[in-house]
Amino acid sequence: MESVVDTVHRIGRKEEGRDRQIIIQFTMRFHRDSIWKLSKNSKICKDLGIHFKQDFCKADREARAAAWPKMEQARAAGQNVYYRGHVGYINGNRVILG
């Protein structure tokens, strides 16, 4: 796992009787997606009440940030704008960066 996981940290202050969320950041999107697919419907995780949510890797966050001005301009012009994961779409067309 050392070559797969970049960082792991908890969110918030430790409080009695309250669980804290844990963020795991992976070294590559491939590893994140593989573990997500294996774990999200796992019986063990469901039995333990473990839930998975997406946290974007650095490359995804940078791609979203780069696409944002174009997305914001399209939204202001009344176009249909949305994200699916780290990818932005305007009127159903993927936003190409650069």
C-alpha cells in the first residue's frame, strides 16, 4: 500500500463519542478508482457503517480549477453546465482544457 496511498488524515477535532472522517489520498487515479470499485459495495464496509465519498487527487483538482472560468462563463450565458467527477460538461460536451 505504500506505493498506492499518498496521505491519510482525519478531519476535525477528536470528540468523545463522535467518529471523525478519514481522507485517503492515492498516488494515482487508477489506484483510487480500483479501491473505490472493490470497496464501495463491500458487505464488510456496509456492516461496519463505512461510507466512501470522492476526494479528487491533485491532478483532478487542477483540471477542475482550470476548467472553472470557462464553466462559469457558460453558466452566465444560460448554458447547461455540470461536473461529472473531475470532468466538466457544457451542454453535454466535455470541456477541453488548454
